[in-house]
Amino acid sequence: MKAALVGTGRVAAQHLACLSALPGVTLGGVCDLSPGAAAAAAERYGAPAFTDVGAMLGSVRPDVVHITTPAPTHFALARAALEGGAHVLVEKPAAESHEDVTALLELAQACGRIVVEDYNYVWDPAVVEIRDRVADGTLGDVRHVEVSIALDLFAAGSRYRDRDSPHPALAHPAGVVSEFVTHLASLAHVFIGPHGAVESVWRRTGPDGEIGELRALVQGAHATAALSFSATSRPDGFTLRVAGTRMRASARLFDRRLTLTRPPRHGLPRPIGSLANDLAEGVAAARSGFAAFYEKLAGRPGSYAGLWALVERTYDALAHGTPPPVSHADIAEVNALVAAVVGGAPR
């Protein structure tokens, strides 16, 4: 299959590195509005450089187009790629409104093509292990999920404080939260399914009062989820907790750490059971630290392992005619949750 990529920013490097490692995939072209950026990426990965998407689509005729540009451009670029006959793998959010996401999925259906939105953390190894333990019954029935992201986005030198080149997210009703809410929603969705009622609480933070704090409670059919985002917290952290009827699982996704908390064995005092869980957590922390260090030395994707897994699974599905790792139904339901959460953002 022939791939093409639009946008040569930071995450694009991971897409390109993964594509270069996939057997049977050829990179047909790289496009960026900056001629220098397009040329640099194209030279590194041995592909033609373009500054015009239409010209690239007409010349390369790719099977799959990767869209890694800023969020406001995703819808138009994805539409052009679909109309050009390509499948689309697009960074989140696929579009800035639920209506545009719906239109994109309808167009893909009409064109006989698929759209895959990058829910990379859904395919993170720690999350996959939790999902497997849910599927085989080890964790029991899921009752509650917590997804929390804490960042220091407005620190000195941050791109979110550049007044000469304002970040596109700052113009969104949800402010900087719009850059990350899809991560929260996609992880909640994979464990609780389509949402019911949603309640959101917001607080404005940042130098100019940008929206930077979100807390949301989501009702699913059989479980609840609590979503949390902070743009002014230190140190950075990304945590997933899943509470089941047999055990709890906790993953620190930035640190690549997974901890399973089991109830104490029958007859053991509670303090002894807690000590056993603490020891297990310490072992898990040591293992994750060594693993992260080894992956760094070996040039492996590290915290982008979920993205590599999603890209690999997408191409495998296209090659064999099997369902993609992220279905159109998944995208519709996740973006409906995003819209419900963001709908409570103060204007």
C-alpha cells in the first residue's frame, strides 16, 4: 500500500517512523505548507515533497493519507483525501464539531473508505492489558473509570503563551482542553461504552483566562466515568483507573506503569493484603522504569507505542479486509461524548 502524510510537526515524526518500519507500505509523499519542513521530512524518509495537498493527491494517488496538521484543518484535509479515493488516519480531533465528524463519516461511507481517528492511548500496552483482563473476566465487571490528565501548559516558554502565534486551541470554546478531551473520552468509552447523562464543571486559568480546568462525570449503561483535566498542574501526569468487581487496575500512561490491586486472600488481615499490593506496585514501578530506559536506548516508540500499534493494526486491517482498530461507530460515540462534555464549557 502507498501512504502519504500531511503536516510535518512533532507527532508526524512518529507516523513516519512507524510507516518506514511497516513491511509492504511505501511512503509516496509528504506535504507541508512550509517548503523547508516538507523537504526535510521527505529527504529523511525518501519520499517526494509537496506544499499543496491537491497536487500530492493527484500525483501520488495514495491508499492512505495521514493527517497530522493542527485541529482546525483536519476536516477539510480529510474530506479532500476521501474524495481523492484514500483512506484516512487523522490525529484527534477528527474535526472541531460533532456535526463535521458526522459529515466526515457519512462521506467515508459513501466513498467506500474508512476513517481512523488516532485514539493512540486506547492501544497503549498498559491499556490493552487492562482491556484484556476485562475481556477474560479477571478484573470482573467494570463499575467505574477515572481518566485524569494534569499538565503545566502555561509555563514560561510554552507554545500556549506565544502571543505572536496563538495556538489554535485558544480560540475553541473549551480552550486548551479541546486539545486533550478526546484522550479522556476515548479511554472512558472503551470501558463504559456509549454515554448517557454528562455533567461538566469548568474553571478558567492561564494568563488570559483560557479555560484550563475540567471535571466531568459520565453515566454509561453499566458503569460511570470521571474525567479530569488540569492545564496548571505539576508534575505532568496521565492516569487511568478502572474499578472492577474483582480487582482494580491503575495505569500511569506517561510513565508506562500498570498496577493491579487485588483484594486480600481469604483469612489474611487487611494490613497484610495492603502490604502485598504495595510491594507489587514497587516491583511494577521498577520494571517500568527499566523498560522505559531500555526503549529509549533502543530507539523504540516509548510513550507513542499506542500510536505505532494503531497504525500497524490499521494497515493490517486494510490488507486483510478486517475491521479497523477504531470503527466509525467508535468515532461517532467518542465524539458525541466530547460534544456533551464540551457543551458545558463557559463561553
